[in-house]
Amino acid sequence: MTGIPKDFRNISQAVGADALLIQGAGGNSSIKIDANLMWVKASGKWLQHAGDDDVFVAVDQAMINQNIADGITDPVAGASLPVGPVGLRPSIETTLHSLMQHRVVFHTHSINTIVHAVQKNAADILTPKLAGLRWGFVPYSQPGLPLTRLVADILASQPCDVLVIQNHGLVVGGDSAEQALALMNDVESRLKTEAAAMKQPTVKALLEASSGTESVVAESDIVHQLALHPSGFDQACAGSLYPDHVVFLGSGIAGVQSADELAAWCRVLSDDPLRPKAIALKGAGVLHSKSLSAGGLEMLKALAEVSRRAPASSDIRYLSDKEEKELVNWDAEKYRQTLSALNPQQLIP
């Protein structure tokens, strides 16, 4: 971690530890040291370990930006610098950081932001709430080169300290870690949404349906909220809201109305990467695959937090079948998912 300011690492760790901002290996932070050197969170690493683990990798941000301008298919290829830990791969969202002109950039999968960003009229809803800030709205595109090109065009047309990415998350930048954090907290305050009250699951039917199968009752009461709020249940079971969900959980989550339907679903075995890895029995609770990774469990909690906050009247934009297939067939995401299959404790040497 030589050469990385302590305050940046500490603030990154605090941001990463807030599940309403970052879940699992999702989200990232970066700091530019000079015209070339930028430290950015490595793919598959958890930002909450930034204070006590090597989670950052050094890249040549000037080279990355030139590659973007030149239309290189993979702008980050070859941009890693021989500084710091070896064997790490830059985050798949490194270009978001290099394109922002700020010294420090935080990219989060903020629950409050996502509640807004998954609505079809998100830009209209956000405009009055973010008034007075230099911000831009980025239509959904697959993370990586397609999203990079959209962001590059937006930043070329207007100065932005804040980006809201449709069906994805939030990007903020500042001259220091403290300034970037203050701006992020300001955005969070403007977009704050109230969560529905927690309800208690009924697990008897879940235990009976999952007995002898590859499914298990969710341990987290937060996850069970996916089944316990009618509008949240309907929204969560209707499709996928953002990329990380698809990568770790498949297409949306399954939803059933009866214990018999639940038992039948649990008996089906499939290696389809888009088959949901979790199922909600309306009014009772949630089961998920026994093999679900630590990252997948965090994604389930995130979805529950979104569903507790999204207005029942929301007109949701779900990822299309094509957009889902692009994500599960993407080598960069397969790499990140492999790393995130480890438990969080295993990611600390």
C-alpha cells in the first residue's frame, strides 16, 4: 500500500463498509497521484478491506484516456504499472475513474441512488433533487467499453462532479477524499428514501420445501423482506435491476405464491447462469442456493434494501434479456465472480 495516502484508504474502507453504498466486491475508489499514476480498486476485491489489505492496483491513467480517445477495444489493457502488489487486475470500471478529472473518485452502488436510477423517468425525478450540483445522467449501458464511451461523451460536453448511471449507481469526484466524501454524502441526503418497516418471516414452509434440496433458508432477516412487502415482492420478481445482480444471482429472483410451487422449484436442477439463485414465497420468506457466494449474499441484501424503498407506483426499467446475456457471457465479470466466490475473510491474507 506504499504511496497511497492513509486518509484515502481509511475513507475508502469506511465507504466500503456501508452496505447502503457498496455491496461485496461492487463499487470502487481511486486516487490520482500524478499525470500518469492512478491507484484504483482491483477487480474482485472488497473496498471495506482497503485499510488492511492490498486492494488497489496502480495504472497509467493518461495511457487509459489516450486508449479511450483512440477507440481501443480494451482501454485498460497494458495500463497496469509495476508498482505495488502483483497479480491484481484493475476494476472493470477503471475507465470511469480515469475519465473523471478529479483527484479522488468514488463509484458506489448506492441503494438510495439505485431506487431512483431504475425508474424509467429517472432523469426527470433526479433533476430537481440534484439542482445546484454539476451532474450528468448516463443511460444504461454494459459496464466496460460501451459505458466508457457514453461517459466520455457526457464529460466532453459538460463538467460533472456527479454522475448517476441508469440501472447501475453513482460516481462522485473531488480534489481530496474528504471533499469527494462530502459531495457523496450531500447526494445521499438529497436522494434519501425511507425503508418500509422490517417484518418477521415464517420459515416452516421454507424449511419443508427446501429439505433434501440444494436450497437453504436465508439467514438474513433483511433478505426475507423480499417476500414480505407486496409491492417489493412484485418488483423484485419481475426482472433484474442492475448488472451485479445478474452476475451473482441470475435473472431477478423467482417468486411463488404457494408452498407446493416453492417445493417444485427447489427440486429443479439447472446450470443456466440466468436461472435465479433465490426464490421468494410471498408472505413467508426467501430461499437461496446453498452454493451462493459471499458476493451473492450481499447482492440479495442489496435487492431487499432497494425493494423496501422503491415506491409501489414506480415504473421500473428492467434489464432486457439481451443485456442480461451480455453480462453473464462477459469474461471480465466471470473473473470477478470467481474471486468473489471466496468468503470476505478469505480475501484478507
